[in-house]
Amino acid sequence: KASPRVKQAFPILIRKIHEFLIEADVTTEEWMEACNLMVEAGAISSEKRNEVVLVTDVLGIESLVNTLDQTRVQRKAANGVANSSAKENPTDSAILGPFYRSGVPVQPNGTCIIRQDEPGAPYTHLFGTIYGADGKPLPNALVDIWHDAPDGFYDAQSPEKPEYHCRGRFKTDAEGRYSTVCLRPTAYPIPFDHSAGKLLQMMDRHPYRPAHIHFWIEADGHKTLVTQIFDSDSDYLTDDAVFAVRDKLIVYFQPISKDYTPPKECEGKMKFELQQDF
Ligand code: DHB
Ligand code: FE
């Protein structure tokens, strides 16, 4: 028995696909080429690399679905499903991407996630506060952070590097604060040696993403916030290969002097505001 959701969504899917086929006047060769691309994407996919997701990413699908997820929650809040204290403008979400890892150990606030020397790479003091739907700082929230190394690779792409290089988890303190030392991230290409790369090439598009840091922020009673921050000095902010940039997530990396000491109260700076869970 078809579920109500299937009954609702599939007629739309079929109608829109047919519209596309007619409007673009698609040939049998093109259709077979598309099928083969999907077969190849499935065949080379593994737990470490989901090529099918990469293909959907360069078409902007993951990013749009992510935005729909967030606006759906906001619509519910606006419709009064939430209690009246729910925040109307929570931090924007952004795609998870292929390099999230579960099971990363929590380390103390203030400790470094650079696990091998990176000579010449700009070290970054990254700190801030997590706020709940009521606008108050959230203690004991999980803050999971990951970014690429200066060579453009994430830890799982470089088995020769120390485990969890440029990746770490933290718990917010009693005042909702987290802090770590990481690197200023590097603009880098998404893996483009298979189907996703083929698609990009066909469209004369580059595979680069602007420099970004990923966040996964989880707290009781709140919707988990998956997001990224983008370096305002980076290239590719306006033509991200996977369409994930949101204006409000672009941040300025402030240069510091040699004798910089981190403020005792690592408050403010990178704030994230969570949504209520439904
Ligand atoms: C993708 C996203 C990322 O954040 C990344 O680092 C690489 C690839 C993606 O969506 O394909
Ligand atoms: Fe990334």
C-alpha cells in the first residue's frame, strides 16, 4: 500500500522529469550515458566515499535539501507548534559533506586539533558560544569541528597522517562556550576523479570549494545544527562547486600579533544559535 508521502511526492517527481525530458529534448544516447554515470558512481562508492552523493552535490541537490530541512523547522515554529520562546532566526545550516566521522573523542576546551606540525600554516584560535532556542547559552552541548589540512585533504583522505588531524570534539562549559586551536582552512577541490568530476568537466565547471570549517552542534532538546563557516578572504565564495555558501556563514579571520594571548573568557566570537527540536 503506497504511503501518503509516496502518493504526494511521486506524481510530482514523474511530472517534473517528463517536463525536463521534453524541454531538453533528451536522446536515448544521452539517457544511457546518464544511466552509465550513475552505475559507475554506485560501483566506486564505499563507506569512505559516496560518489552518488558527490554527483547530487555538484547538481546542488544536497544543499537545497539542507535548506528545505531548516525552513521546514522554521515554518513549524512560525505556525505555533513550538513554544513561544523559540528563536526565529537560528544560525543557517550548511551541508554535512562527505568527511564527517562519528566516534571522535571529546577533548578539553582550548586544546589543539592540529595533530602534526604544519609549518607555515596559519594557526587559528577558534572560540565562541552556543545558544539555545530560548536565547540563553547552552552548557554541555557537543561541538564537533573538522576542516582540511593545508594540502587540501581531510584526515580520512590521508591515512599517513595522525588520526583526527584537523578534527575534534568539544563540550561547551557552564557558560555555553567552546574553544580550540585549529588552522585557517584551505580552498580545495572536491574529489573529482570519477563521476562527479566527469559531470563538472562536461559543464566546464571547476571542482573547488571555498575555504571552510565544518561544525556539528548537538544539544538536548534542540535540532542538531550541521553547518560550515567560510573564510571571507577565500576564492570560490560565489562559485562553490557544491553550492553550500550562505552569506551569513561568511566570517572574517582576524590576524593577531605575535604576543597574542587568548582571552580568558572565550566568549562571543563564533556564535551559533540552535533551533528547537520537534
Ligand atoms: C563536499 C562537501 C565538503 O564540505 C567537502 O569538503 C567536500 C565535498 C561535497 O558536498 O561534495
Ligand atoms: Fe568540507
